Amino acid sequence: MHLQADTHTHFLRYAAYTSEHLLCNRSVCGSGRDAKMPSRRWLLALSLSLAALAGNTVGAVAYERTERNCSLSPPYLPSTAVNTTLQLQELREGMLSLNIFAYIIPGTDAHLSEYIAPRDARMAFMTGFTGSAGTAVVTQTKATLWTDSRYWVQAERQMDCNWELEKDVSISSVAEWLISEVPPGGEIGFDPFLFSLQTQENYQLNLESSNRSLKSIPENLVDQVWKNRPPIPPDSLTRLPDRVIQRSWQVKVDQIRNQMRDNPYQPTALLLSALDETAWLFNLRGNDIPYNPFFYSYTLLTMDQIWLFLHTDRVTEELKVYLNASCNGSFCVQLKSYDSVLADLKKYVAQPGVKVWIGTEYTNYALYEIITPEDKLMTSSYSPVLTTKAVKDETEQRILRDAHVRDAVAVIQLLMWLEKAVPEGKETELTAADYVNKCRSKQHDSRGPSFETISASGPNAALAHYSPTEETSRRLTVDEMYLVDSGGQYLDGTTDITRTVHWGTPTAMQKEAFTRVLMGNIEISRTIFPSGTRGVNMEMLGRRALWELGLNYGHGTGHGVGNYFGVHEWPVGFQGNNIPFRAGMFTSIEPGYYKENDFGIRIEDVTVTVPVQTKYGHNFLTFETVSLVPYDKKLIDTSLLSSEQLQWLNKYYETIRRLVGPELDKQELHAEKDWMLKNTEPFMASGSSASICSSSLTLIALAVALLHNIV
């Protein structure tokens, strides 16, 4: 999908919906979009040249200068800039009352989530900037935003002249600026619920010798001035149906308690802070976070008690029965107010002989700082819930495979439709994105998209994080490559797949680059490795074919995928802080290549780690691909592929035919099946897509020579 950055700065698109950027629904593949899952098109950084855009951008607005110019008098502001004068004035008044000289505003939520709800988009509210990565800092005289190069142009378009832009994202850069702006002895305020342990520690280290200090303020100052802050969705929580569950919540609780009991440090309680931890433990789902079926929650699990912190008014009577909420036994869930987690955790920690286990990656500093003294704290990078959830049980594996079969139908529908429609010259990046979303919405158990579709043609595809807006959407043509990275949420699984195609004649460079990206995908997919191998130790296999030409890509090579959960499910993947692979883990494999202002290529499949028989060794694994959509044949130069890679490719195509064919028959999609069969014909030993193999050509040549000699 929209890939993770190598630095664990996920490149994400969380939402803070604003009506002027919501797109109208188009009825192209069935009924309209689920009203509970609106799609926000963020204003994206426009790094394309005017020449590249000329004649091919189908924006709905008239041309204007798109970036602010604060050096003019009066300053020039585009229509996309947000007036932040009032909120800055009110925030500064609040800062004065607390005697703080600066206030730090991160772009995350209290659960350190990848995607955040509209009500948690505090940085966007204060700055007008809606990018996914950044930190804002306000003093009495200045307001500054830090973000990375993906968003510099976007920030210049969205911020007014109250704000300065620092083209950096490092905490050391923010700290250096704070030291220059805050007087010695001054305090710098922050909301501890929005700081991870690592973030707080990094600020502390950078400021400790400067005579400036951090001040923890649990009551968020932005919330106090955000008069129209979006409310929490009123939707009731839901439980997963039994048909998609192998382990009841009681079984899961017992599994986690056993891990607590077996731990040599003897924790008495486990604190769960990440939203997917509680949702997984109790087999519950919600609708609080765009594209993710999560709900605001914490859990404190002890050997004889279960405290579930959530908005209790959203728990139906049926769910209270399901959770045994009316009793006090070890398998009875005590429902507590979401906002009471700090006070209740403090009461628990005050008891003698207790020790709380936390996963440091997703526990905020507000909860961490009250677990004192230190001997009452036990830490690991990830909680046992996250590491247990990473290995899917038999039912989870089966239904996640099933979801990918149905998802393949929707993607095949898209690719077949585009193949026919693009030559007519009427389709755009936006209509293509809407089409695939609507095709997915018709599939059984569909629950909407799993992220905002990346639909990118030509130079737009060279921006790995790009999603189209009305302003940037290009018309699709047969002369350009097209990349579509999309996914769906289904009651039985989450999907994420990327395909790159060309409807005309690709250049030699495009064809070679695509083939080498495919080679990287295949090399990881077919590798055999000992169970317990870390993904980071295999990641270079996805790059080696590109490296041979001096090419590379600047994002991660894969991420975990959930069962009706987040499309980026940590801690599985190919980065340094991911856990070792075990059988039953699902991960994407997604190498790519991006030529600036020209084209982009990404090939992404979801795979599952499965045991493999070897001649001598035991406990070895390989990846089995569960995404089931063929690659564009005209972009594959089979002369570059090894015999093993060709064999893998043909076997993969056989699997597509075997699994997707019956589903297309079931849905009576006969034209789509014909398209699938045509595009999964086996590859021969050499030539780009030759119908006659080289050995056959040799025999024919010999026969002609013999006949010539006879004559």
C-alpha cells in the first residue's frame, strides 16, 4: 500500500474531513460509497512541473498561484490557505496562564496511531496543514511547522503567514529552535498523551544542558480553543460474528495471562494502549478511525480482573452480556469510562507488590510517567497481544485468503474496464479510484476501503504517497504508465494490492525497470528461510535486481496486514524494528521504482509465511502469495528472468486461475473470467511474451535447414 518509510515514519493519510475536498460519488460499479466511510482527499504536495501538468490536469478549479508569498505587502495567500489568527491568539492566552514559553503540537493521538480521527487532527486545526507527518510549535511571537520534503509545497499552500516552515522533521531541529526562542529557565509545554516514550526522551536529551525544560500538561491546550472539535462517532460497537472467529475473547485472555504468568519478571498487570490491541482481544470493532475498524479504548488486564476503558454509552446491552459485564470474576469485563484510565491506573499502581507490563511502542508518556517507582514497571517493545496477534490462527488464515479471492475480482474488474475505457480519453485518476472502490463495495462482507486509493498516472505516479484530488487528477492515456494501489476492508480480512500497467507501448527503460521490480518481488516471495528470520535480513532481495542498474526506491519493502484491522499491522514486516517471521504471519511485499516527473512502478502483493519442506533442514518457511491479480504482460521482459523466476510466475498464474476462476463463475462475470484467463497464460522461456518458446524456434530452424539441403 502507501508504503512505510524506512525510518518507521509511516507515510499515511489519516483524515480530518473537510467538506470542500470531499468528492462526489460516481455510480460506475454499483451503488454509492458507504456513508459511514467518507473519503477525504488531502491536498497533496505538487512537485510536478507546469509542463507536465499542462493539457492533462482536469482540475475543477480555475488556475491560481498555488503557494503563499509572505514577502509581499500585503502577503499573497492562495484560496487553499487557512486563517489561523484566532486559534493562535486563544492558544497563546492559555499558554500565558500556565507560564509556558512554547507549546508543542504533534500530529498523532493518545494511542500513537498511524491513522487518526478528525477530532485528533490538532496540528491540522492549528496550522491548516493536513499532511501526515509534522510537528507544530507555538510561542508568544512565532508559530513554526516542521515537516519532510513530501509536504513542503503542500504546507506552503495550506498555511497562512502566521506560520513559518522548517524543512526538517528531526527532534534535534525542533529542540535547537526552541533553545533559540525560549529564554533560559523557560518551560516548554506538551500534552503527555501525545508523546511516545522515545519522543519525550529525545526532547529531554536535546534540552537537558540548555536550562530549558519540558512541562507535562495533561489537559490539551488545543482542545480548549477548538470550539467545533468533531465529536466521537455515536455508533455502537459491534462484535465479530462467530463464523470469522476461532478463539473467543476468553480464550485470548487466557493465552495472554499464560504469557504473563510464564514471564520471569512476573508482571501482575498488562496495560494495552494501541487501539488494535483491545479490539483484537475482545473480538470487537468500531468506527472511530477512518479506514480502520477501531474504537477509543484501553485495557488493564490482571490475573483476576479485566478493566476495559471506553465510552460506555456505546456498549449495547447485548455486548454487556457478551462481555460478562455484570459480574466480578476473572473472566468478567468491568466497563470503565475512557477518561478514567489515568486515575484508575494510578490507583492500581499505588497498591503494594504490583508490576505493570507495557509495550513501549504504543504507550503514551502520560500513562508511563505515573507507573512509579521503576520496580513497578516492566517494558518490552511490543505487548504480548501484538506479538500474539501477528500470528494468525487457522480460521484467520483461511478467511483472510478468502477475502483476497473476492478482492481480486474487484481489481480485475477495474483493470478490464480501464483497458477498454482509457483509449476513449474520458477517464481520470479520480474516476478510476472511485470505480475500484465501488467494485469492492459489491463484494460479499465489504466494509469499505482500507485506505485512500493511490490512483496515479505518468509523473503523479513518481510520487509514492500521491492520491488524486480534483486539482491534481490527470486524464488517463495510453501513452503513460498507471499505478493503482488500493485495498478493502471485509468482515473476514483486510487487503492491499498494487498493480502498474501501460495501455500503449512502454519504453525500454519502463519495461526493464518494471521487470526488475517484479524480479525483486519474486525473489523475496520464493526465498526459503529459517523460522525466526527477521525481515530486514531479507529486504535487500527486493532491491538487488534494481541495484544492478543503479536504481533503488526510498520506502519500506513490506508491512503486516490484519484481519478486518489496520492495513499496516505492526509489528510484522521488513524493517529493523519488526519482529522475526513465524509461520502464519501476513505481510505485503512491495518493491518499486520512481523516475521523477516521469513514471512510477510498484508491485505489491500480500503473502503469508508457510512451512516448507527442505532436503535436510526443518522449521523453514517461505512466502505464499494470497493477492491474486496478474501483472501487465507487456511490461515484462522474460529474457531478464531466471528459469526459477519464470517457474514461480507460471505457478502463481496457475494459482490465480484455480482460485479466482470459480469465484468469477459464481458471480457470473464471464467477460472478467475471459480477461483473467487471457492475462494468466503461461510465459515461455525467453522473449517478452513470446507464444513460441526458443527451443521450438530452434527445431523449426533446423527443419527448414534440412529441407533446404534436401531440395
